[in-house]
Amino acid sequence: MSQLIVPGARRAAVSLRRLGLPQALQSGWLGLALVVFLGAFLGACAPASDSAPASRGTESAPDEAREPHPPLDLSGVQVVDLTYAFDENTLYWPTSPSAFELEQLHYGPVHGGTDEGGYFYAANAFCTPEHGGTHLDAPIHFGEGHQTAEEIPLERLMGPAVVVDVAEQAAADPDYRLTAEDVAAWEAAHGPVPEGALVLLRTGWGERWPDRLRYFGDDTPGDASNLHFPSYGEDAARILVEERGVAALGVDTASIDYGPSTDFIVHQVAAAADVAGLENVAHLDRLPATGAWVLALPMKIAGGSGGPVRIVALVPEA
């Protein structure tokens, strides 16, 4: 079996400890997965050796005396894309003034064409509201003075996934809200929700994407007063945010508040604690309740209240 040596791996492992992650998350395949991301960055930005530079007048330690880089094997990890593509079918909040637009600037040969010494070139311009498709809600979205999109620390955008499945309840009640009892039942089965986790609520609504009427419960243009879809309830959100200290709340519906909400209290609870929201998350049926690691990296919009986000999960194969 081939081995991948990651420059910066030793320093990346130290960085994991500095993030304050539980020891269990610093070891095993989850820890190795983060070593890849951190190690690649640190290796690119640091000298070739992870060792401290030798003092003036002393010789560097021989290669065999240095701590070896840990080998990395990702053959047992499946990468799952939790993001919907942005196109003409992308769903936006009913009151959004516009949707995703892609304008072709050029597509084809230039400078005489490929047969005459030229080359092929393609470029587009796009325009989109921040809150549509698979996207992130920055805390400032519902919290004055709180973090904007570019201010969210990277360590708050990656972490262990906690997948709570209420698809059965939501099938019976499209306005279902996650309850404190649901959280207690999940913890009874899987253990405490870890601090810094990214909680992902699976309602089964992903099966309805991108059918606007089935997904929102109403398709009246410009009207958000008659929406019906499940999401978090206030009591459950307060437990997860204020007591468990999670890093993000995600859901496979249009909002971390349920469809009929008029005060968006879950957004308010999350924003007050600088907890980001992840909405319209795709393919949650492909994640286990525990064991996956999620990275949710949004477009880095200065001053943004949110924006498109690419979410991926690293899932250990059975």
C-alpha cells in the first residue's frame, strides 16, 4: 500500500491540539484528515523540514534522528459532497429579489483559433444573493455587531459531524421542530454532543430539492407567509448552542428556523453565540449519526451576512 508523506504534518498535529479539540478527535482517521489540510498549508508555507532551525554554529541533526512524518492512508475514507450546484434551478427565499445568474463572457478559440496557434478560453460572470442554494448564514445575519462571513474562524467551519435524523417525524408533520427530547434521545444513543461539533439536522427534505412547491410548502412569488418545512426548535437550539457549545447548526431545508416562523428565534439564538447556520445542505442521508468530519468553507465575502458554501464530509467506510 502506498503511503503519502504530508509536509508540515508534525506542526499540523500540534495545531490540532491548540484548537482545543478532544483527544479522541486528534487521533485516528479524523485527526489524520485534518493533518492533511493543515499539513499541506504548513508544509507549503514553512521550510522543507519541520524541525526547528539549528542554532548558529551547530550542525543539524542527522535525518535518521529526526521524528518521521506520519504516513497517511485515506483509502478507507469516502468524501461526500453536501452541496447543491448553483444554476437556474437553485432555490432562493421567496422574497429574494433575484436568483443565480451566469453570464457567459467568452467561450471558444481566440487569437486565430486552436488550429492557427491560438488557444481555447472560457470565462463567465455570476451574480447571486447571499442566501440561496447551499449557503452559510454568518452570525451578523441575525446578530448586529456579530461576525461577518470573513470573520468566522476557520476552526469553527470544520469539525465532527453530529447528524440528527427526524425524517420520520417530519414526514408526519411538515412543520416539525427538533425538540429537547430529540436531543436527549440522540445523546442517550450516541453520547454527548461534542463541543465544536457541526450539527446537521436531517429531515428528509433533500428528496424534494429543487421542487419549489414541495420544498417550501408554497410557491407564491414574493410571499414567505405560508411556508411549511421542518427545522430546529428553540429549546433544542438553546441546548446545542448555549450548553453544548456547537460550532454550527445545519439543516437540509431552507432555514434553521421552521417554515411558519415569524421571529426566526433559532437564528437569533445562534447569532448571539456567533454560531453559523448552514442551510439547504445536500445528501445528509449519506452520513452516519457520528464518525464523519465536515468542512464547510464559504465564499469569503468581506462584510458578508453569508454566502455560497462548499460543504464536504469525510466518512469512514464500513
